[in-house]
Amino acid sequence: MNWQLGTVVELLAETDRTASIVLRVPDWPGHRAGQHVDVRLTAEDGYQAQRSYSIASAPDDGSLMLTVERLDDGEVSSYLVGELRVGDELELRGPIGGYFVWEESFGGPLMLVAGGSGIVPLRAMLRHRLARGSTVPISLLYSARSHHELIYRDELTAAAERPGVDINVTLTRERPDGWHGYDRRIDRDLIAEVTWPPAERPLVYVCGPTAFVETAADAFVSLGHEPGRIRTERFGPTGSEEGSHA
Amino acid sequence: MLDGNAIAGTLDDIFGADMTLAVATCSGCGARGPLAETAVYVRAPGVVVRCRHCDNVLVVVIERGGTYCVDVRGTTDLRSILGP
């Protein structure tokens, strides 16, 4: 897979630590909801650092948007969130990954579970579902530390009004006054409350930090859901050449 | 610890196709599953792919000077369905 240059055409601040980067990539072949790209930075002395970031835009959006969370020790993310400017070029390759993807033909019901910036590829799936006018029932469970760390907050609030779309948020550390959503870390009971019974055979996608994904996936299995219908994607700081997903 | 999704780009470099859906069989315990669901360690020198069930090392990938060295001794069988 060849490296290409993309030009930054728009930057959007999503939260204090998170930004969306809209890129124009000549001859971009299109992507599937849930895929990612590899981004490579090269310093003047030739040192290279590479990370993997989920694509936030839906295939139907006609653009390539990444949403990146700045990590405290992130040598790539701290550049992408803070230093990158409109008009800059980024070296990237993709789209990558055929496992953690959803297409309308896969059907549903579609159960999406996001921890923190694990919302990014799931947002692409939700947007794809809405853009296609699909009637597949969709339920999103989104866990974040606080209200101001919710990415795509307004968009998700609007999406929740659409027919067949159920969105549940749990805030694990800080809640605003009058918060009506969930207020605890995800567990088996919480998942059982927001998902379909195993007999409905939902397709489950879980994305988040490793420990979050393990907890959620184990909960689905213990509730009786088929392991083969649960797809997971883990991310975390790597300090190495590969893999830190947004 | 991550999973096989994180090294999809590297595997594509080596195999020339998406390998996240490829099914690997562990030589340690015989478990079979897609590479996307394996346990992947990227902080090791190179990339280490382990069986999620028995922790056996399935695949090691080291890149040096533009050459990939791939050790697949922990995998008795690796099947990738030809896609479009």
C-alpha cells in the first residue's frame, strides 16, 4: 500500500484534547465505515513516527476526516492536535482494515459500544447508517469521563431524534447538574439494559481502550451473545511505531 | 496490549492484502480466529502477535533497514479468503 500526501482543508476542535482533521487526498479510493489510515511524520533529521487513526467520516460524506485525541506523551498526536494547520500536508496510507467495518448489507440490529475516542469509527458507522436511510435499528452506548470530553456531542444528540436510533451516554467521573444519563463504568447490567436480547442476534462493535473492550466483550458473551457477532478494536498509547488509534 | 487491527497496515505491507480477517490456527492450543482478534504487542522490539487463549506467540514481525523478517512458527495454518 503506497504512502500518499493529503492536504489539510479544515480543522475542527471537538473537545479540549480532540480535533478533527479534514483532508483532501487526490485519488482517494473511498473507504468503508470503521476503517483507519496510517499517518507518518518525518522529522528534518529523517526520524519517522507512525500511528494508526480511525476514519471519522462516513463513506457517503465525500471527504476524509480523522478525529485525533492528543495524548500527554504522544509524539504524533501532539503534533496533529495543536500544531497542524490548514494547508499543511500529511503523509498517509489507507484505507486499512477489513474486520472492524460495517456495511448496510451486514444488517443488524447494530449495537455500538464506545469508550472515549473509541467513538470515532463507530461515528462513521452511525453516519453511514443515517446517510443510507437504512432502517437497521441501531443502539450506541458511549462511555466518557465527563460531559466536556464527549466527542460529536451535538451530532449525537441530533442523531438520537432519528427513528430507530437509540443513544445512551454514561459519564464515569463528572456529571453536569441535572444529568439524566448513566453515571458509572460499563458493566454487564448496564450493557443488558441498552442492548437487545441475544435472541435478536445484534451485531456488536466495541472500540476503546484495551481494558474497556475486554470488559464490554466479556459482558456480551456472558449475557449469551454469540462471540462470532462481536467485533472489537482496541487502542492505547504505544510509544512505538504502530498502532495508537484515535 | 492491542489487537490485530493495529497492525493491519504492516500486514498489508507483507502480504499485499488485508489480513485482519485471515484466520490463524494456534500451534499451542489449536484455537482458530481472525488475526484482528489476536493480542498484539507493539512495544516489544518489533511486533509480537499472541494467541488470546493460551498466550502462545503466533507471529513476530521485525523490520530493519527496509526488510521485514516474519516468524510464523506459532501458527500452524493461516487462511485468507480472496476478496474483491
